[in-house]
Amino acid sequence: MKTSRRISIILGLTLFTLGAVVTGYSLEDNHKSNEVSVSSDDVNSGAGADFSDEEILKNLIVDKEKVVEDTDLFTICNPEAFVNSHPLCIRSLSNSLNEKSVIEFQREDGSIARYNATNEETEFTKDGEYHFNIVTDKRGIWKVYSLNGQRIKNDKLTFMSYDDIKDFDNVNNKEYREEQKRQRMNRMFRSARKQIIRYQGSDRIETAVEISKRNFSSANNVIVTNGWKPSDAIAATALAKNLNAPILYVNESNIPSSTKNEIERLGAKNVYVIGGVNSVSDDVKNQLYNSISSVQTTKRISGDDRAGTALEIAKETSKYGKGQKAFVVTGTSESDCLAISAASGENNYLMFYVVNGNLDYASRNYIQNNFSGVVVANGSSSVSTTVVNQLKNAGLSVSQISGYDSFDLSMKLSKNTGFYTTLHSVYLTSGNNVPDGVPGSVLAAKSGMPLMLVNGSNNKDDIVNYINNKDVDAVYILGGTNGVPADLENAINNGGGSTPNISEARNKIVQLAKAQLGKPYVWGASGPSSFDCSGLVYYVYKNAVNISVPRKSSVQATFGKYVSVNNLKPGDLIFWGKPVTHVGIYIGDGNVIHAPEPGQSVITKPLEVMNKYMIYNTSRSFLD
């Protein structure tokens, strides 16, 4: 017999009247969450979620370019969620889940929550059937992210988590929505100001301390290196991520007071000193141990040169985790090394240095024995074909990613979806003042965000266009305005770059809508190969003019500005049904493109004809 876990939320309140609740909806108590990890250490900073070792799925290899099983084959049994309340039950209609299945959701702050499948009996599942019980810990949109380590590229399993019943009622109440409509429109449709957070101190040492203070409430481990010889520490980004350790700076012969105070505040027990005695003297290493009460061990990681140090860092990092591939980069180009640091850290693609055109035998031998492939990174300096051929001859799979300089290399990495998992936020740092970016590379690696290099104002348009063309809603700047200038920050806030004007935008919407003609109607689909009516609108607006409209037609109809049928312009939306059940895109000359119903394809039809067979409700403009 299955266990019923229904509880009463508020006497007299019936969720069925709210329209969004399916038959059989219930709240449950006495449940156990199957969440594997929760990352929420510092939501205000957005980048400081403190991942514990248990949150790293070390045996889960993520293929970020492969789409998993069609999520149309999955269903949410009870689609409304409340924080720390009943679990949502997600079932596989094809019975494809097992005890090893893992699903990930991304919270609005960018952090990831992971859940294991369970076969615990519920009122929604069959005996022994594996499913996911999702218990949320934060309010907001929970975007489905991956299933069994593979990215999910549609939003069918995405849901909203509410604080309580009052919150649910407000959000789903038309008057409440109307009251907040102007604020939402400003945020969604008018190139709203991005959340921009800048980490800076009076110098490189103070910037590193500031990054640590704002993102680590405590830390058992700390990485220390010479602030004037950052190339050693750049290779340690993956180690810092695995140890959950901030990177702090010392001088060759003394410890700055701010660094010492920060290590004491963190309560660090273990200090990893990166670099040889010419970078950090033995006296400084001893001071770290003797003068800071919390420190129990100090460990130096170094080699004969920067290539040897990178190799020793890789060996140490491998104790905690390593990916299937390694990065090979020119070690004398610190900006090239910084450009790949976050990708190296996130994927555990450990970094090895080419020096004087050569990859030393020890590094090459270690790569051959520990990795199946190599990513060669070329930016301001290029790895020679001799080194590439040596790696290929060693039986390794070799791929290359190249930019015309370090700044372009970081852009290429950011645009390549195979290296980063969180693309709605980005880190910016100077490629000309490398030390500011090194302590922040671990934050980018932990959160899966791109780290892009800024070349003063020279690549401003490229960066702003990237931010405009992606779902970037938060930007984290490492260092002061001498490295990342204020005019770049202002351009991001003002939606600079190549944002199209209204007439261009309307033309792009019409042209992309026409390109979808003939594609089949599939309920719940939002492209690119099939659509339902609101999914077509969602896809066209997002991909034509980078406007994120709501997913449901009934909600789309509450946004934008009302425009009469006689004043419609190409790109405006028309809604039918009372309440709204259908939407189409006006393309001019009295015609509408829409996705009609199951069994049909996206077609063009005269507005006059559509109004004969459906009840006109409203028409809206999102562009004027």
C-alpha cells in the first residue's frame, strides 16, 4: 500500500481554483530529501557559493554538447513547489531512471542543486519505480540543468518555487501581476541594468583579500603565492577549486598584514605555498606556520621552473580529482594561462606549461599516463606543431582552441559551450594586469562561469555584445578601473554594443518567424525543430532580438503595451481565447505566423480569417 502524505496548508484554501494545479496535487510531509548538494554560501555576491567536497560529483563526466533523452518523456506530477515543503515528484514516462540517475537544477543565483533518483513509494509512482523527489530551499525559478551529467536544453521541467501559499497567490493573481508589470518589463524587455559586482582593493594584495572576504566565510585550506610572480598560482586554479581554498598573496620575504589577518579570519588549518624559495622564502613559509594560530600544516608545491611547478601542482590536484583531458599552454604568456584558468578549474583539465617552445619530458610523460586527451590553447603565444605532434604520437587525442591574442582566446572559450556550465553570469578581469584575476579564477571555476579578459576599452564592444547575446544577468569584475575601465561597466549597464533599433528588431523577428514555417506543432516545445504557439514566440523573440518573454501565452498577454488591431506593426503579438489560449506573431500585410495545433505545422494565415474562428482577446507590443 502506498503511503499518503497529504497535509492541509490553510483551511478553506483550495489550490485547484488557481488553475495551474493538476488533479491529484497534494502536499507531503515526513519526507526525506534526496538532494545530493546545495550551494548557497553567499547569495548576495552571487559568486561565493561555498561548495563542499561532497558536492563534487567526481565520477560524473559531463558532455555539455550532448542533449539528453527528450524531456517530453518526463513529467512533474505536482507542479507547484514551496520552499522546504513537499517534494515535487518527477517521473520518467519511459521508465528510464535507475538508482544511479542524477538530475540537476540551477537556482536563480546560479548555484546548482543535485538530486538522486529514489524508488520510495509515493501516490504518484508505481511500485519500485525510480523517480526524483525535489525539495527546494530557495524561492525563485528552478531551471532544469542536466540529467545524468548531460545538459538539458529545453525548459519543460523548469518550475517556480514559492515561499508560501500567500506568495503563490500573489504571483498567480492578475492584479498583483499588473501592479508589478512595469518593473518586470524594465527588467525583461528594456536591456535592464545588469547586476554588476566589482571586487577591488588598493593593490593586488588587497584585491585578493577582498575577494576572499566576500566569498569565503571560512576555509580549512588556503593557497599562498608571490603576488609578483602569479604564473605559479594560475596553474593552481583547479587545486584551489578542489580544496575550496582562496588564493592570497605574499611577498618573497614577508607576509602583508592584511593577508595574515585574512588567514586568521578564515581559520585556515592548511596553507599550500605555491612556488620555490625564490618566490616565497622559507622564512615566510615558517612565519605562516608559527605566527598564525589556526595553521597546523604548511606545504610547499614547486618545481625547478614554472613548468616543473605546474607539473607538481597537477600531481597534488590529482589526489582530489582530474578530468579526462589536460590543458597545454605557453607558460611564459601569463595572460594566455589566465584565459584558460577558469575552464581548467571547472573541468579539472589540469594545466601544463610549454617553456622555450618545449614541453618537458616529465610533463609529457605524466600527461600520457594520466589523461586520454589534450586541449592545446593558443593566444598571444602559440604552442608549436612539434609539441602538438609529440602529444599525438603519444597516443593522445589532441584538440586546439585558438585566439588571435589572449583576449580573443578567452572569448573563444566563453563561446564554446563545452567548457563552462553557467553561462548567465560572467567574470571580467584585466588581461594586462594578470594578478587581479588569479584570486578570482577559483570563483569562476567553482561556479562554472566564463572568465573573460579585458583589454582596456579595446575589446569593449566584443564583451558587451557577448553579454547582450547571452542570458547574462550578472557580471563580476576582478580589480579596479585601471584594469577593467568604468566605461565598460557603463556600456554593460546601458546595453551598449550592437543592440538593434526597433525597425531592425521587427525585421529580425519577422524573418526568424518565417524561417520556422513548416515545422511541426508539438505541445510544450520551444524549438528549434518543433513548437507550440507560445514556444514559437519565446524562441523567435529570444533568438532574433535577445528578449526573454514568458513561456506561457496567458502570461505573455499580460506584458508589453496594448496596441489596437488597426495599429499593429510587424513583430507585435496577437492573443485569442477568453482566457487566453493562443498567440501568433503579426508579420504585416494582415498576416499572422502561428503554430496552430497537434498534427499541423507552423503556418501563415490572414488575421481576418483567424478572428472568424477564434475569439480575439488582445494584442501587445514588446518593442515600442
